[in-house]
Amino acid sequence: MKGSGMRFTVAIDGPAAAGKGTISRAVAAHFGFGHLDTGLLYRAVGAKGGDPAAAAAGLEPADLERGDLRSAEAGQAASRVAALPEVRAALVEFQRRFARREGGAVLDGRDIGTVICPEAEVKLFVTASDEERARRRWLELAAKGGVQSEAEVLADLRERDRRDREREAAPLRPAPDALLLDTTELTIDAAVAKAIKAIELRQAQGRE
Ligand code: CDP
């Protein structure tokens, strides 16, 4: 399957802190695919400040290297600018090009399976209970010196999810043909194994 000419896109969507990033990185490493964390694009646009549409149009690789992009504040700023159609439009081309790169690609975000790559070979919609997502994100932020309580993290995720689901432009929702993966009761290894199996199944179909 590897080698020149191989195009294969895995779209991974879902609400905040459901495990998309962890699964995406593991899947990309397993298959040797490239990985694009599209949330980072919106976080970088929000963090740049100024006119969001101009920030999106002028986004540069260095903007994605900022150390503060994973904070809760950057997440909130991201979900505000992500509701603007001009911001989303400015980022479409880059994401689509990445998706069709040679050697395969995994993109994780909110609208990969619905808007960016409706033709992706594999689409996963990753979820977990609100409480479990808040617990995981709280642990992650606390390890980096975060000061929010678990309850504050939960409120933050819920506010962001509501904004992401209710916006008009590319709202968060599963593609009709997405495989739903609820990770509430799954270990990381078990969730990754399910994702890998779904991809192997699709690859086998492609060879038939
Ligand atoms: O890591 P986490 O799931 O908390 O968030 P993220 O994936 O980094 O995304 C941050 C914010 O960017 C989300 O709350 C969305 O508002 C926005 N986003 C989006 O609108 N579309 C995407 N494809 C990815 C992120």
C-alpha cells in the first residue's frame, strides 16, 4: 500500500478532548501517514489577534509553534474565530492539499468528514462523556501547570462544544457514514486498536 501514488485520508472528528489527538498521532505513526491537527490552525488564528480573516489568510508555520496554543484561553479564542466563514474558507485549501498528500494523511478536527474531506476513505467520530473528557483535559492541563479546577475545565469544554455545534459554518456533527467511537470506557490502546482495525478493513476493501 505504501510507495508513490498512495493517497488515503483518515478523517477524525469529535468534541473537545474526546481523544482525537491521541488516536490520530498513534494511527499516523502506525501506518506512516502524515498527521494534521487542524484545531491548531484555529488556535493559532485566535492567538494572533487582530482581524481573524487576515490572520487566517496570512497563517505561517511559525504561528503554529507558539507555546501557548494548548491553553484553555486559546481554545476559547479558537472556537470564536472558527465560527467565522471567512476564517474557515481561508484554511480549506491547505487542509485539502494535506489530506491528499502522497503516503496517506490523518486529519483531526470538527468538520473533516463533513466539509474538508467528505470523500475520506475512513471517517471516525470520536466521543466520550462530558465528565470523562473534562477529567482527561484537566489532567493534561494540570501537568503543564494549569490552574483551572476540573469543574472549570468541564464548563469550558461544554461552552466550546455548544458554540461548535450551534454555529452555521461547518458545525460539529458526525458525517452520515462516520464510524462512532465512544472512548469513555476505553483505554488509549483499545481506542487506537479500534481505529487501526477500521482503517485496515477499508484498505483491504480497496485491494479487492
Ligand atoms: O483539543 P481540543 O479538542 O480541545 O480542541 P481543538 O481540536 O484544538 O480545536 C479548538 C477549537 O477550534 C474547537 O473548539 C473548534 O471551535 C475549532 N475547530 C474547528 O472549528 N474546526 C476544526 N476542524 C478544528 C477545530
